[in-house]
Amino acid sequence: MFKSRKSSSKSATPPGPPSPAGPAPVAAARAPKTEEISYDNDEDGAKPSEILIEAARRNNVDLLQEVLGIGADGTASSKATDLINTSVDALGNTALHVAALNGSYECLDVMLDVEGVEVDPLNRMQGNTPLHCAVIYSEEEPEHAISIVDMLIDAGSDPRIRNKQKDKPIDLVPGTNPELRKALQGAEMATLMGPVGAAEEEGQDVEDSGSESD
């Protein structure tokens, strides 16, 4: 499923790519165009896909924005979507999987705002989605993981997808995290009901709460 989340406003203007090395400019420097980013290997021989994965692992937003060609206006390069969707590590994890497994909230937020990003890719080893990975991360940081799960669900992740072991994300929730289980149960219910049913339920909740307060 491709993401359908609307782009969120950022608290700070994302930095643009660094100016390439070369002779001193003869006039005032101009902001680099988004399309001018190089997708060839860098000076150290690292591929853009490797840089992307490493940025997601370390939650390095500056490096992530540079490799995706995100300019001062927050718009990514036309190649950014394909780079995010096709880049994988040695275990077959995409940058979204890596970010979710490592709790890289800020980098995940940036990638999910790129139009056309696949939010439910399956990794090669377990067939997990990034949502599965966020639940796995909850064993390390329970509260932080809930924020990541909420972000993925808001971006359109499907909580009903099963991995190779036939487990949905909710099946991986530790017994010590009932709040995360509740969030995934609500997401499954909203997915089954669809936007119309969810809106009706929300309206009913508001009406019921008003009746109880009388």
C-alpha cells in the first residue's frame, strides 16, 4: 500500500544538500536545485542506497535529506521515491524497516512524507512490514515505539498484514504493553470499517459522551 498521509509541517527548514567542492564562486551563491543531486557513488565509494540505509539506522536527518535531495522548500528529488522503495540492506530490510527497528522517528517521518513511498514493503527474511518492525522495537523502548506505530498507521500501514509466520503486528506485541495492543486493535477496527464507518463511530462516541455528561 502506498502512503496517503498528507505532508506534515516541519518545525525547522530542512537543510539543502552541501555545495559541491570546486573553485570559488564569482557571484553570490545560489541555492542548489533539487534535481542536481548526484545519485552516483560518493568519494568514499558508498552508494546512495547504502547512505540512505545508514542514515535511517542512525536517525541522521541531515544525511537523509542530503541523499534524498530535499531542498529548502521540503521537496524531495524526483528519484527519492524510487530510492526509498528499492534500497535494502543485507537482510532485505528497506530504509523504513531499518528506521522502525532502530526507533529512528525523525528519519521515518521524513521518508513517509515523500510522495509515493510504499509503507508496507515486506522484508526478505521474515516477511515483516515496517509496522511489524516497530512492534519488535517496542521490546526495547515501549513508549517511543507507540509513537512510531501511530505514525506508520497514520501514513496508511495496514495492521492486518501477516508475515511468513502468519503473525500480524498485534501478534508480536509484548504482554507488558497493553497500550500498544490497544492502538493496533483500534487501527484494525478502523481498517475493517473503512473511513465512513470510522467517522460514524467517532460521531457516535462524541454523542454518547455528551449524553453521559448530562
